[in-house]
Amino acid sequence: PVAEITSVSKAVYDEVVVEVPKGPFQVKNFLNGRKNYLQQLDDNKIRLLDENKRGVWTIPFDDKLCGYVAQVDHYKNNKLQMVFCAGKSLYMLDRLGRWVKSYPVELPKGVVLGPVVYDFNKNKNYMVMVLHSDNTIGQYDIWGKPIESWSPVALSEKIKSMPELLVMDGSRYWIIRTGYQTIICDETGAPVVDFTRKK
């Protein structure tokens, strides 16, 4: 979901480094198909850059982005909006820098990393995945409502990155990495195998 990341910040939990991409984040201009970039400035303002990295607009913002910017067709009309997290909220901006109605929406807990957005059924009913500040992985719909079939993954070791999707024999699995082990969970969040350093 993210390309051409130029820098990262690092959060350290129990000696595990969580790299939080800082952008600029590549997004698509749906009008002409060209690359644009969403950038957060040192004073937290958010700026859109065109394909030549020239500023298009800048809006005020109060918090640090959590490392990912995704795009969704929220209204299912072939127009793309930008989705990102900061603090414990999910935000959505249109291409002109306007907040989408009813956003931001508050998630149950703070976000360290995310969101990564999936459209499994290609019907624009999106699933949003984040790494929470309490070291759990959460799944939500685009309105911030928890996915009922998902049991939030909670591990004793600090999770160091977003889960990686693995599709095998028509089933979905999530690869979750800590500083000590790699755990594979099924689509409900239940572990099916783990690979520790000791093994």
C-alpha cells in the first residue's frame, strides 16, 4: 500500500524496533492516473504533492501519521479517498484536502502502525488492519467497527511489523513477526503454527 518511502521513525518496545514510515506516501490521482504524494510536514500539517513533488494544497493537522496511507473508493463511484491513522482515529481525505463526511472515526485503542486496507471480494467493502499501542492486531470495517470474525491477535512479545497476507489453497493466513518468533494465523486470528528462534 505504500511506495517510495523516504524515511522512517523508530519506536522501541522491549528492545524491539517498530519502524514507522514517515513518507512521503505515494497515492494515485484518479483523474489522470499519475502519481501524487501525501506528505506530513515537521509541524504536522499535511500536504499533497503532484507528480513533480510540487505542493498542491496544505491543511492543518495535529498528530503524527502512523506510517501508512491507503486509498479507497468510499462512495463506490471510481473516485479515490486517502485513509490514514493518527492517535486512535481513522481519517479520510478527498483529493482536494477536504475531510470526508463522518470522519475521523475513533478506534477502540491507539494505533502504532497502520492502516493496511484490503478489498478481498473486490466489492469495495474494505477491511482495515492496524497494530495497536497495546501490541494487538485489530481488524475493522471502513467505519471503524470491529470485524466480528476476527479475534485480535495478542502476543507476549512485541509485534514489530504489520502482518503479511498469505493466500494458500484458497485460504487466507496472516504472518506475524516479533523479535523472537514468526507466527502464522488463520483468517480469524487463531495461530496455526509458530517458528521460534529456539526451534
